[in-house]
Amino acid sequence: MLTTLKNVTYKPLALKESFTASLVEGLCTISAGEDELVLMLSPGLLKVEQGSRRDNDDLLLVALEYIFGHNPELKTLKVENYVSCDIVLKYFLKGGDIVVDRHQFFQLRTLWHAEHDYAPTLETWTQTGNYAHPVRPDIQSGTLYSRYVPAIKKTLSFRMIDQVKDLDTFHDWHNQPRVANFWELALPKEELLQYIQKGLKDPHTLPMIAECDGVPVGYFEMYWTREDRLAPYYESEAYDRGFHFLIGNPEFLGFQNTDSILKSLSHFLFLDEVRTRKIMAEPRSDNAKVLKYVDTFTAWRKLYEFDFPHKRAALLECKREVFFMGDYL
């Protein structure tokens, strides 16, 4: 249990304001502007010492993120002496008490996803090639996910690529030999611009820039597997997602950073569509730098190898229940 951790700043994407969190000798203080919530933390218990003036649960949600994030041994917290309880915390009402299980808490969209009030849409089905699938939502813009990551003490976020402001960076990344070896997109800017534009028009992909404290660090290309070239190689489900990625910023290379961003990416994809049960990946089978994360981020597992027309690939899988029940955040 942490005894002292002062002045950690949280900027939840959906709440649109900054919060400051501190934990000193079990006393947790969360503040936003002139509003403040003070709680006493003991094993399995979070007791309100000084209540917030708000009529919503923003401060308590930030407190829960802060405490769970910095205390990975905590699995469940019972909240005592808390008065307000809006629709979000009603998920955790048990016999009149607020009991928050870690694996359930991180399934909320409220703090981390831009569309915090999302509800599944009614399905309309269509056909792409040999595969029927739901019509996908319109492509969004801006930042869709953001989370403070205690392991690296930085905020990771994913935003849609901007074909104007990101082109130079995108070109630089793809023309690095270590990236070009696997992506094979060491092309002039004009051709890479066409590549970006094509991705932004394709309803089955989300071309996104990963940022660390607002600095671009990598490119992530997420896709619905049912409409992708991957579909014939495994038993896909309607809401399976897949992704390709590169870390382009050399200053962000390293195990801890990449591990943190892969966990945040998995979190984002499961939050982005609650009907997504599996995330898939198909790196080149000789890409040892990527495949080593399967051994450490064990929500992922290698199923088998197969042959695309252009490469020998390893098929990787991450299941929703394994990710959330494994307490990887």
C-alpha cells in the first residue's frame, strides 16, 4: 500500500476538467477547483471524511481510478459515508452499499472514452466480400481515449490521425529503417498522404496517433476483422477488432512504455464497443520485438502461425474476460 503520493494530475477525457489527487498515510484527497473530497483508505475500505459539494460522482470516480491504479493489490473497495450516487455508481450498489470491484471499474467508459454516454446501436447488416457484418459507425475525429498510466507516470491517449498536421511525422516514422523493415511503407510524402486519406475513408479502419503527454509517439491502425484480409484465417465474430502498430518516436522505445501503451490500446478497444469480445493481431512471425509481449502481457496468447500472401504471420488473441479479470490496468 502506498503511504505517500502527492499531487498527481488527472484530466479525464469525458469530464473536461483537471483533478489533483494525493494520498498521504491513508488519507486520499481529490480536488477540482474549489471542490474537494477527502477519504480514508484502509484495506478493502474507502470511508468519506469530507464530502464533495457536487451532485455527481466525478470526484469519487477519479479517487477510485487513482487508488486502484496505484495499488494493484487492491481488488475490491467498499465505500462508506458517501451520499451522492448517480447512474454510474449504481452499477456498484450491493444491498445498499457501494462495493467496487477492480475488474468491473475499468469496464466503465466514464473517465477514459470521449463518448462516455455511449449505448449500443441497433444493428443493420451489410456484406463485404464473403462476410456479413454490422454497418460500422461513422469515423470520429479528435481524441477518443485518454488515461493516466501510473507505471510510467504519464497520460496516454489515442486520437484520429490528421492528414495535415501528422503527415511530416508519419513520413519520418515510416522512413526509419527499423519501421520500414516491417511496414514496408518507406514512401514519399505524396504517397503516404494518399495512404492516410484512404484509411480515413475506410469504414472498417481507425487510423490513430498515440500520444504520451500530448507528444506523438506511434501510429495505430485498428480495424474490424470481419471486413479485413484476416477474416478467412480464423473464426471471426461480428465485433472482433484487430490492429497494427508502430512506435515511431525513438524516445518512447523501451519495454515499459510499449507494455503500457499495448494495455491502454486493449482497454480502448474493449471500451469503444461493448460487444467486442476479442481483439486480434497478426504480426510477422519473425517480429520477435512484438511477440515478446505475449509472454509478459498474458491476456494475449498466440494461437498459431499462418501464411498471408505477403508474409508468414502469427495469430494473436486477447479475450475481453481475460483482460478485465486479469487486472492488467
